Amino acid sequence: MNILVGLGNPGREYSDTKHNFGFWVLDRFAEKRALTFHTGKGNYLIAKSGKLACVKPTTYMNSSGTAIA
């Protein structure tokens, strides 16, 4: 399985900041492939298609490693 991870910070206050660049890229990638993000079994959102999984941690940027692990 291939996993693409987009990093960012949760919340409206960060939605339009450079800290969410990873989310923007992953959102665009998923949109072009008609993928929809759903709540995962941890602190992340996930969109799957075949052997591809797109993951967006729902933790702050500095805690992303915990969600990915």
C-alpha cells in the first residue's frame, strides 16, 4: 500500500495559513481522484482507493508523528 500524508494544523484559525500547505495539496489530489476523507481509527482522516491511502492527521503539526504511527 502507498500512503500519502499531508501535514497541517486543525481548526479555522490555521485553515488559510502556510501551516496547512500539506492539507491543501492532499485535498486537491483527493479531489482530482474523487476520493472522500473519513474519520480513521485514530487521530487522522483517511481516503482510500485500491492500494493508495491519503492521510491527514488531526493533531497539530508538531504532534503529527503520533497520529501517523
